[in-house]
Amino acid sequence: MSDPSESVQPVTDQRALSASDVSQPLAAQRQTAILKRVQALGGVRVRELVRELGVSDMTVRRDLEALAKRGLVEKVHGGATAIRSLSTHEPGFEAKSTQSEHEKDAIARRAAAFVSPGSAIALSAGTTTWRMAQHLLEIPDLTVVTNSIPVADILYRSGTALRQTVILTGGVRTPSDALVGPFAVAAIRSQNFDQLFLGVHGMSADRGFTTPNFMEAEVNRALVDAARSVIVLADHTKWETIGLSTVCSLEEADVLITDDGLEPGARALIRAEVSELIVVATSVEPGGATNSLTSASGEGSNAG
């Protein structure tokens, strides 16, 4: 008669192997699917992956962490984006909208405080200026010129009751939903604005404000030239990111609005070039509210 322990042990080992064999391919399959989606769209949101893959939030975050450690994606707030050359890569509008959401909204709210009823302003393309547009809906008699399809859409759908005029430049559409090219430039050069609210891809002391699309840089340059006042909206992640084309130097900005994630050394460099630096706080207060209108001491006034 055989020893019972000899017949039981192989069965136990086989079960352990089966569990491992099942779980590992599922994780690999999920991560492959996530990577393909990131490569196709430029970015993904955690909540969308939870719904589509039918797994928990924690599982998705572990998958993104695993992909990030392998250098395949870059983790951002609320999701992940593709990793490509910083100088020429232009993420899609949806991908950029998942990045630094709290910071962008705080900056957008502060920028909107500069706008007065009856003024003529320009909003460049970008997810921060798009957020700003949502805070302009209650300002009457406003004329807005923009080369951003999402910005124009926000204002077109909601601004007619307050006699807002929205002018979309026309032009060739980019992955970030900006309109660029000679037609857009010509339309802008015939205008004059009280203020330009400029969103940027990157900024540095040496290269100024930059974008990965040289045609968009030309349009933004035309916007800068047509404005009496240039107000740049850039969260802290834009510092030392350098795009292919320079729009303008730091000193050409009258105001730069950023968030408190920007390091002190960078603030000092910017203050030496920009007339006014405004740093908005993005800390979350009790109850979930974001303290977005407090400027860091010594960084400029909160008065719009």
C-alpha cells in the first residue's frame, strides 16, 4: 500500500501552479490592452479602465505602476500617458486633460478673475485655457477670439444669453484640437485684444515658452503680437519641458499664473523675467474644497 502523503502532495502542488498560471496571464493581458490603448489615444484614465476591464481601481493602478516601471507609460494624476520625445510629441486633447487637473483648474479660476465685462480677449488652445473658458460663462458682453475648438464649443453652447461674441480663427486642426496655419495667422493679425491668455506646452529660462508644433507656435506668436497684455497659464509640470518651437521669451509675459508645486528656484528665475508671478494654492481643504485663490507670499497680488 502506498504512502498517503505521496499521493496528496502532487495534487496540492498542481493546484498552486494552476492558480499562478491563471493570474499571471490575466495581468499580462490587461497590461497589453492598456498599453495598446495608451499608444492609440496618447493617454488613459483610471476610471475608464476600471469600467472597460471590469476590475478594481487598485488593480488598474497596479497595472499602470507595472507599465511605468518598465518605462512603457508615464503615470499622471488620474491615469497614464505615452512616453515619447518631449520636444516633438504632441499629446491629444483628451490625454492632456487628465494631467494636473486640480492645478489647471486652480490656475484657470485665477486667470478668469482678470477678465472684465465688455473686454476683447484671446484664448490660445490648451486644456488650461479650456478650463478657463468654463469660468467665463457669466461675464457679459465679452468678445473672445480663439484657435481652440474645445474653447469655442464651451462658449458657443453657453454664452449667447450674455451677448458673448466668439470668433474661431479657422485653420488646420492639430492633435490638441488647435487650429493652425496661414489662415489662422492671417485672421489673428487683423485683430487687437485687451488680453491674451496663453497656454503652453513647456517653459524654461533659456527657451522661454514652447510648443511641440511649429505651426501652433506661429499662431501663438501672432496672438502675443496682437495683445496689449499677455497672461500665461502654466502648471508646475511645464517647467523645464522644452517643445520644438519657442513662442516667446519669459520676459514677454506680463503675468504668469502657476501652482504651488513649482519649486522655489524656478520661481526665482521666473520673477527675474516676468513682470508678475502669481502662484495659486492647490491644497485640498476639509470637505474636499480646493483652496485655489491664495497667492504665495511675495509672488504677486491676487487683485485682477
